[in-house]
Amino acid sequence: MSKIKGRNFENYVKKKLEREGYFVVRSAASKLPDLVALKGDEILLVECKFNNYLPESDRRALLRIKNLVPRARIILATHELGRVVFKEIE
């Protein structure tokens, strides 16, 4: 997938979360996670993958970040059947 398509998907997910009331910050460059979303006490670390593929190395890196912020939930935002789907990563 091209970087432009990936960035467009990240921006789409960011706007979707903002419409749901989250304050969302996008990571610079290609850092993990792509987005950090905050609403009340909720913290989401969101990795956006248009193709639904999260490399194991990225999953491990996200879990290491979660260890630093135990309340955070790791979310994979992906594209399925024309819509955004959020999947929690454990």
C-alpha cells in the first residue's frame, strides 16, 4: 500500500474518532502507534492498517508501549467491506 493511501486512511480514522468525541493526536512519520485517542479516562493506542495486516514486530512494540501505560487499549483500525473496523489487540 502506498504511503499516501496509508496516510489518507489514518486521517479518515482520526476524523471518525474525533466525531465520536475523542481528542486525537497523529504520530509523526511512521512511528507507533499511528494515533493516540483520549476521551475521559479512556486511552486508545491506534494502529491503522488498511489491509488488516499487523506485523508481529509492530504488535510486540505496541504491547511494550502498553506496559508503560497500563490503562491504554491497543486498537487495530482496519478496512473491511468498505468500512472502518476497530479490533482490540491483546
